[in-house]
Amino acid sequence: MQASFSFTTDTAALSIFDLQAIRHRLDDTPDWWTLEEDELEEINNGYIALLHVEDDGTYDVHIMKAIEKAQVQCLIYAPSGQLFIGAAEDITGGDLEPDDSGVVSGQLWTVEPGVYALQVSLQQQTIQLALQWLAATPIDWQQSHSEQHIAEANMSEQGTVQLNSFEQRLRL
């Protein structure tokens, strides 16, 4: 997938998530992700990548095959293969989720369902993203990279395999 588009944010953040992976937040408040604890829970479960930038404004996004020097790297799970890439204010919540209407600042992308390695870099107002498919499910990914007992030890309270272990917000 190689493509380019622009988005505008009033919250100085870019979000990348699968619509199904974050659907459990649909009935939550629209700004649930502004609570660092909630944000980190979803990032560590691999349900969302929320990337904070220094300023509000319009950013160009270039989706590439690879990035030579990524500033942020994480894993993200796309169970449905419907990824939203765009302004954080359009994150699922408050009984709303991103769609392809003109009021949403971002793009919906169809990808093969699975676990992806995400690389991101920012230079001025240009964000480069690269996604690499790794496995069909988080359990498949864990089992391919570690012993079963390690995968069981990385289970979250909700019974999901944690893909990341960040202790602070992701910043570009």
C-alpha cells in the first residue's frame, strides 16, 4: 500500500486503528483517549496507535513500504482489516466512529486482517507510515516469537495478548 493524503487535527494527534478493534469504546466518552491510562491500555493491547505531534494543523501522510529511520515503532492489530488513519478527534467514542463522510479528517484503508509492525516518522508537516503484516492474530504473533508460557504471561486483564509495553504516550 503506497498512497498519500492530508488530514487536519485540532488535537495535535494522529490516530491509526482498526474500526473493529476499538469498537468497544463506541459508548465511551468522545475524548476517552485523552486519559493517559486509557490511551496506553489501548496502545499496549495493539488496538490503536495514537501519535502526538507538537502542533495542531494540517499534515501530509505518506504510506510507504518501509521507513529508514522510524521515530516510533509499535505493533497494531487489525482484526477486520478496516484501518482509520487520521485526526485523533475522529477516534471512535461518543456513539460515533470514523466513516468516509466529509466531516472526518482522515482515510479508511482496507488491509489484510492481522498484526502489523507500524513505523512512523515526522519531518516538518509530513508524516511517513509503513505497515508490515506479521501474523493473523496476536496469539499467532506471540507464539511465533516466544514460548507459550511467555505469551500467557503477557495477557492483559481483559484476556487479550498485549502487543506493546509502552509506559508513556507516543510522540513524534
